[in-house]
Amino acid sequence: FLLFSLYVAYIHWKYSHIPSPKMSSFFLGHIPNMMSMRKESGNEFEPFSNLVGRWAEQSGDLFVVFFLVNPFVLITNPDAVKRVASDESIGKSAQTNSRICSVFGKRFLGQGLVTIPDYETWKPRRKLYDPSFKRSSLKDYLPIFNECVDAFLEGLRPRADGKTEVSVKEAFHETTLDVISKVAFS
């Protein structure tokens, strides 16, 4: 037990230079915090993304959370995410990727750009996606984007009285799905 405790203390010390939300359990990490945040919100099944958003408000755009003794460095700044996803010098840990992407020894997140731990497999796939996001490629889709944004604004207009509370997050989700489905299937 002493050796395990020393190991946990070492892991916490190793990541102590990165901001972290207050942890309520030395051994369980942020799991109790997550459970209490869900209870406080009244939604036991609150999405993890909402919890990350609340932690980001407390700790900033880059922070570390611990689930048991496993540290996870989370980045919520879009520019930083872009840099990490595209920079060749930032390695992807095969050990961490295998933990995140596998459940009961089976791969469940697929072999996407974010979940490929092998740089040699990742690089050619990344190059395949690059042309899709060039200005010339996106210009063809501007009428679809505009149509979906107009529908989004029309849906918000009746509720824009200054008194009605609106979940813009849900509206953005619907609009995003609308854009993706129209672009992918048109």
C-alpha cells in the first residue's frame, strides 16, 4: 500500500506544473468531483463535455484531471487543439491512446485522426483530409452553410425577446448536424 501511495504521489507531482481543478480524492482523482457535479446539476447523466466546460472555467484552457491514477491533459482552446492535432513534433502516446480507444481489449473509437497512435499511419491520412478544408473546396459549400445559418437564425428569432432563455448549444448541435448531413449527402 505504501508503494502504491508513493506512486500516486509521484504521478500527481509529475503533473503539478499543469493547472488542475481541485481534487477531492487522492486515490480516485477527479471521479468524486465529477459525480458530485452531476448530482448538483440534477442530471446524473450530464455529458462529460459539460463537465469539462465547467472545469475549463475554473482552470483555464489547458488543465489536467486524474481518473484514478491516470492523468488526462485536456485542452479546450481551439488553436491549441489544432496545433496538437497537426504538429508532427508533438507525439501521441501509444499507451494513452490504447487506454482511451479500447474497451475490454476491443477498439471502439476506430482509426480516426485523433485516435491513431502511430505517426506513420496518421501522417498520410492527415494529408488526405487537408484539401477538404482549403478555401477553394469550401467555397462550393457556402450556399449550404448560408441556408443552414438562415434556418438557425429564423428558429431563434421568435425567442429573441430578451426574456426567454435559449439553449444555444442545442441549436448549434442541430445546425451542425444539418450542415454535415446536407454537405455529406448532397
